[in-house]
Amino acid sequence: MNKMIRMAGVLAGIVSLAACGGGESGGTPDPAPPVTPTPTSSTLYIGYYTESNVADPDDPTPGVLYLYLPDTGTSFTGEFFFSYVGCVGATDTGLLDGLRVNAPTGDTINGGWSGDVDGNIHTGNFSGAMFNGNMFTGTWTRNGGSQKFSFGQAPFTCSYTFAGNGDFTLYAVNDGTLPIDVDLTQPTVPVFRFDLDPNIAYYTLDVLDEACLAAGGGVASCLMWELRTVSTGGPVSVVYGTGGTPDQPLTTGNYVVTVVSTDLGGVVRDYGSAAFSLP
């Protein structure tokens, strides 16, 4: 059995540039470790990372990134969790240390990451640069290259490949390639509308508490709701809390919705985010 797409890494004050294999795969998630609070002057970037289909020809799988990046050249640290359903269970988390250099001109970000997936420690590096003035693109690598992991005994086995490298893309909130309309006619039950590429196979929608992210909240506290589902693309209308994970009540505050879609080959076809507020 190959790994399954989760695509919902909730990261605060960080950028998750790890590959595949871990995630929430049953039971109650472990509490996320504390995260370094975001700098006073910072911008929320959201995007996705992908595995190279050369480094992982078996099951290349994308994931979502959430990052509060300092607006000036300085270091940032934090916590992330891997965006895939692993074989063993629980919520697999890790840490990274990064540096933003020469902001706001000549922007680059780079650093190292480490994390535990299904009881195996993985480490690597990442680097990227500002592109077109509104997004960061870059690459990540895993120390030791690609590696296949197997668990259990026949006929009850589970296996996946952890790619040795891949790419990432980060956008400021409300940017991306996919416009998302947020209908707040019933504020506590918003409706999200978007038009997906006709070649997709899956999409994931996440709603996040922006204040929680800004305060350095982790996996267990910032995700309000998530929907993962198969799709053939086209116009989509999603009512908050319908299907997916149990939803948390929306109250007065600021939130962000993200959508990422992929085709059967794990290629990201759509990505977008939108901020919305409840009075």
C-alpha cells in the first residue's frame, strides 16, 4: 500500500520543506510542540511543496506549506508536520531553522529541516528566492537521497518512498493560481466557491485560524476544518463543515482558506488561498 495524500501541513512561523511519508493516520493527533512566535513584522505565506517524480517514481505526493516569514532579513525557526498519511499513525512533526537574506530586495530563504516520520528521523536542506515580486520558489533535499520504507508483514504491509528532493512554491495570502470566493451570507457557515482544472483527481481544502498561526500555534490548534476528496474538476461549491474532518465552530476573528488540487501523477494543478473575517 502506498502513502496517501493528506496535503494539509499546518505550519506557523516556519516552512515545511520535507517530503513524504508521515502525517495523521488514525487516532487522536498528538499535541503539537510549541512554536517560536512570529516576528512583529512578518507576512503569512502559503503554498505547496512537491516530490520529484524522478526521485520518487512510485508515489510522488505534494503537500501544503504555511509560513510566517520575517519582512526583514533575519532568521526564523519553527515546527512543521509532514503532509501525508504514514503507516504507523500519530502526527509526525519536525523542526527547521532558516534565514531570510537581503529582504525586501534580492530575497532568498535557506536553512535545514529535520523530522520524525513513522519513527524514522529525516534531515535535509532547503533554499529558495523571491520570484516576480510576489512568490518564493525553491528546492529541498533529503540527506541520504530517496529511500523506501516498509512496515508490517504480508499480507498486511504498508510502504512508501521518501523522495530525496523536490520543489516548493510559496505565495502571500490571497495570491496563487486559483481564485477563491468566500460567501459569508451565513457567517459561521461560509461557502467556498472555485473553478478547478478539469485534469485533477483530488483536492484538499483547509480552513485555518490566522490569529492562531500568528501566535505560533501548532498542528493541533490552528486547523479549523479540512476536506480531502476526489474530484474531476470544474466549478466547486463547498459548505464549511460538510464532510471531511470534524469542524471547529467559527467565531469572531480572521481566517484563511486554502485549496490545492493534484492530478493522478501528483502534479499540482491548482493552488489558491483567501483571507476572510467574521465580525
